[in-house]
Amino acid sequence: MERQFRGLVSPHTLNTRRGRTIYWIVLVTVVVGFTAIFVFPLYWMVTGALKSSEELATIPPSFFPTSIDWSVYAEAWDQLDLGLFLRNTVIYAVGAWLFTLAIDVTAAYALSKLRPMFGKLILALMLATLMIPPMVILLPAYLTVKDLPILGWNLLNTPWAIWLPAAANGFYIFLLKRFFDSIPRELLEAAEIDGATPFRILWSIVLPVSRPIIGVVSILSVVTVWKDFVWPLLVLPDSDKMSISVGISSLSAQMPQNVLMAALVIASIPAIVVFFIFQRSIMAGLTAGSLKG
């Protein structure tokens, strides 16, 4: 029986010279086009910082700077006090990452392996929150952190206003639960027979084999807090508590355009570095769907 091939381009077409030529032309065009679309804004930001204010105002704009002046980055660092804003953002991002792992991992583990009463209903309610537009819950969330229910604490201008809402993420819990579901039940039952407690099973068995998905959740949580703008703008109004995005925006009207672009480049570097270092973890975690026992 002749083997059937299904695909956009058949193997017979690729065996012809014309077919291979068209295939490579289309492939190179698509790859170069999409690369240019995503890379060009970053290139324009970096080169725009190296231009003078007069050159930035030139119409049509120049593609390359006529003269390169790296001192604009030092000027942006000093004038916008980027050291303070970066330090604040690192504190917010690291704290949100720790709380996300502590809360979301344990919640996903409970829903996946401990299976409490009404677990499916709780998961459904968590997933239902993903259908609500973020702008709709801004006001209720703001009122909550301003006057914490039961305790009555005001969390405005404190890192808790960033950490706690960041940890309450139904999407992260869903990702973790789906991965935990793929861990063979036999591993956990063997540990239970040996007398291991649920927490010991989580710490010694579940977490070591779940490093790919934990890496994905970690990266997403850090990058989300790093680039967030609207929520820090609402809950951190004091200038010495602002995150990097809010701080740059608040001072943008007073800065020359090239200094502002230099500040944006500096603010983008940490997130870009984190992505390039852990991009394999992102792909491995998102594609991991099963484990072999």
C-alpha cells in the first residue's frame, strides 16, 4: 500500500528544482519578515537613544544615527534615577515570584494529587476568572488592597500590593496542575507507603520532576511584574516606591527624547536577558505533557 503524505507541500513537489526554489523563497521571506517585525522596534529604540534630539525630530527619520554618543545612557541613569526604580522593580518581581511559587504550586498540587472536596468546582471558578477582562477587576482589586478584608490593613505604597495580587493567578495554577496530573500516581503511592507526608512528597518528588513547568511559571511571573504599568501606577503613587515603567513614564515629559529612549533600553535589558537565558526552559515547560514512569 502506497504511503500517503499530507502537508502543505508534498514531497514530490520538493524533489523538483522549481519546488525547492519556491519553498526556500517563501521560507526565507516569512522568517526574515517576522524577525524584522519583532526586532525592528528594539533596534529603533536602541539607535534612537544614540541620536541627538534634533536628529530624532528630522522628517523623514534617519535609519542610522549620524554620530554615536554612548554618554546618553549615563545621562538617563542619573537624570531619571533609574537605580532606585530598578531596585524597586527587582524587589517587586522577586517577591511576586516567591509568593507565586508558594501559593500556586501548593494550590495546583492540592487540586491535582490531594483532590479535596469541590476541587473541580474550585478549579472551574479559578479558570472563570481568566474570562474577566483585567480592566474590569482593577477597581475591586484596588479597593481590596486599600482596605484588606477582615484585617483592615492599607497595603498601598507597600510591596504587598504587588506581591499578593501577582500570586493569585488562575492561569499559573492551571499550567501547574496539568503538569502535576501527568506525574505517575505510582511514585506518590510508593512514597506514601514509606510514610512520607503530603508536604514531603511535594518537596522531594513532585518539585524535582516539575522543574520545566516551574521554570515557565517563574519566568512569566517575573516578566509580568517587570513590564506591568497600570497596577503599579495605582497602588504605588509615591515617587520613591515606583516601579521602572511608572517611574520612566512620570518623568518622560521633562526629559529629551533621546534620554527617554536610553532609559527605555536600560529598563528592557533585564527582561531580555532573562528571556534569552531561560528560553529553553520556556519551550520545554510548555511542551512537556507527560512523563514516562
